[in-house]
Amino acid sequence: MQALDLLLTRQSFNQLTEPAPEGDALQAILDAGVRAPDHGALTPWRFIVFSEAARNDLGEIYAEAAEQSGASDDKVEKAKNMPLRAPLVIAIIADVKPSDKIPRLEQVISAGCAVQAMQMAAFAQGFDGIWRTGEFAYHPYVKQQLKLKDEDEIVGYLYLGTAKQQAPTKQRPSAKDFTQVW
């Protein structure tokens, strides 16, 4: 698929199954992430790959975080199963570096650009996915268990695999509605 076609037809898929990217395909996705715009060459991102059994470990972390938040037993069980919605999950972390020149916001945006680049690299190789956040991107227990620094941010979880079924094409807004020309 041509790059422009890929960008103009991108959409998320939340019903994912095997196969998931692995080996060279996964490495290409991670390599695309480190090509994100990076003002000052601070490399303000880190990636944590959860495949196979590690998704269960992440689910246990989510379940404990849900329990700590006072969730019902049903919600705790749902939290435990969240990482199993795709055969591969990648947490993208804004690894914010001290800098007098590059503000925190720019570093977090760079990590967000890494997510987009990784998702596009997955799509270009025939895989599907969805960028998710939710309460477990912000829960202190999750950050602690993933061994993140206080200043780090989870900018998203990239769920990757193969769509169980093709979703209908979503109608997107026109860029004209969001553009002002001076």
C-alpha cells in the first residue's frame, strides 16, 4: 500500500486475533517508533512489548489497580482480560528527559508521534490495531509495576493483531472543517 493511501484510509480495529507481528515485522514497527519527530534528539520514548504470557501479567497488574480503585468483582475480572483483546500489546511511554530547551509537552507529543508511526508500520505490513488509553494509562499502581519514573507518562497501549472481520469504512470529517488559511 502506498504511504498516502495508508494515511488516508487508516482506521482502528478493536476485534483482533492472531497472527500478530513478530520477528522482523515487530522490529520494523519498533524501528518506525524511534523515527518519530524528536526535537533535541532526546529520544523521549520507551516501548514495553507484551506478547503471549506477558499479556496475562499485564492483566494481573490491571486487576490489582482496579481492586485498589474499589472496582466491583466484575470490573476487576474485565480489567484482567483487557490485554487479551489482542495477541500483542505495546505500551508506549513518554520517557520525559530534563531539558531547559525542550518542554515536557513536546516530549509527550513525540511519544504520541511514535505511537502513530508504529501503528502505520503495522498497517503497512498487513496487520491491524487500535491505540488505547483508559484508566490504566494513568493509574499510579500500573506505573509503579511497569517501573516507570514519576515524570513518565503512558501515552497509550497499541493493541496489534489481525482484524477478526473487516470493519465498515468510517466516514471521516473533511480537513476543510478544521483548517484556516491565512
